Amino acid sequence: MTSLVRLAGVELGGTKTIVILAGEGTVIEQRTITTTTPAETLERARESLTAWNSEKPLSALGIASFGPLQLNRNSPDFGRMYDTPKPGWSGTDVAGALSSDLACPCTIDTDVNGAALAEYCWGAGQGHSSLWYITVGTGVGGGLLIDGRPVHGAMHPEIGHIRVRRPAGDGFTGVCPFHGDCIEGLVSGPALGARFGCDPEAISDADPGWNDVAADLAELVATLLLTTAATAILFGGSVITNRPFLLPLINRRTLARLSGYLPAVDTRSIDEIVRLAILGEDAGPRGALALADQARQERAARSERRVRR
């Protein structure tokens, strides 16, 4: 971000929404909004953006949102949510509601892609050409970057709904309303409550059930390493960050699943490849700012190409 650039970002989360303004390389202002209905939440965020833009025009807006989202700019539904477990939000035009009053470039991506971008720019993902950011909390999601760019296709990665091999003897059927025992249905916060039969925060670290949780997550990690050959997989979210003993269990089981097949992943490298993200709650809003800066740079590049013609 240059000294004359004024960027705005919105991290739209399932429980809270953060609206952030940055300029001259530093955060100027940050506001937190409780995520309620689409109309109320997006209007409150839009009011902040409009006020900041009135003070001095914004250079770009970046939105990092829960999803799933339509991210194809050629689609008439660009920036809208697909069917989502969040009540009332399916079909919401997130990008349109937040950017309609602004003349600056705007981009939208998933919250996990935004967090991955923040870790790539300022956190544990610096220097990595291929990077996963995985959050395990209320849900399970993953964002993938290749050379600093979020990966999209028909939509965006939805790794929370991958089904994994289950440990022998684990009869938990999962809680995902779509797939039952996909990884989100097995290890998210609500899944842990159902699996252990109590508030997840009350589960003892010594409970043997964590071995099955670690095994499920190791299956996911092994799958991602085999399919994408990522150089880093960074974990965020409350489930992993609040239980530091889990990551070593996951890594040991990942090595067992791989059975020595990937030469770059061994007992010496696994803890460097699969580790905790470091930006914590700052990853989301900073990722939104990074998305805004990408949108600004892309518009500038298009303008320069037109001038050259």
C-alpha cells in the first residue's frame, strides 16, 4: 500500500462483521458490527464506507465474506451468496449492497481466501508459492493461494465438505446438514459439541476422543498435500488455536497417512509445512485490505494497458 492510497475492507463473518479503513500504510479506523440480518448488517457496514468515502474518496474496497459465494465476474449473480447454513443469507447480494454507493474498484472473495492472503503478505505464509489457510471453528473452510493469488474455478474451494477416511471404531455420524460426516460435520465447534456431548470448551485435553479428531484432520491435510503439493498449510480458528496439543497429533498422523510417499514431507519438515497461522483475528480484516489493494492494482494495470494502445 502506498502513502496516497486509501483502502477500505469488510470482513463479513457469521457472528461479527469488521469494517476497516487504512491509509498511508496504517489502519485509520476499525468498527465491529454484530452480524444479524443481511439488511441490517450490510446497511450498517455501508454507512461506514459511505462516510469514509465522503471524507476522502476511497481508492478501493475489498470484501472477505463467509459463503459460499459466486465469484465469477461474468455471472449476473457475481458477489451473491449461494445457499448457506446462515439463516436468511442465501441469495444475498453482498458485493452490490456494500459497493453500490462507491465509484472505486471493488472485489469480493471468501473470508478464508482473505485470511490466506493476509498470512501470505504479513504472516506465516510469507515466501510460500502455494499456501492453504484452514480455519476450524464454527465451520471448517480453506483458502488456497498460488503465487499470492486466490484460487477460483467453477466457484471456490469448499474443503470443509470433503469426506475423509474414518478411524476404526469411530461411530460419530457427523452434523453437517448436507453431508453428515464431511470434515466440517466431524470437527467444527458444533460437531465437537455433538461428538463429546457437552460444550466444546468444557472438553478435557486428556479426552481420548481428540485422537479421532486429530485423525480426521490428518486425513484432510494429507489430501490437500497430495492434491495441491502446497508448501504450507496454516491452521487458524478457535478449535486448533485453543488446543495447541492437537497440531502435533495431526502432523504425526499425517505422516502415517502419507507413508513416506511425498519426499518433501518428512519428520524434519512436517512441522514447518503444517503449522499455526500467526495473525489471529487480524487476518480477516487485513485480508480484506489486501484484496482491496489487489483490486486497486488491477484497475491501474488495465488503465495503463489502455493508454499504451
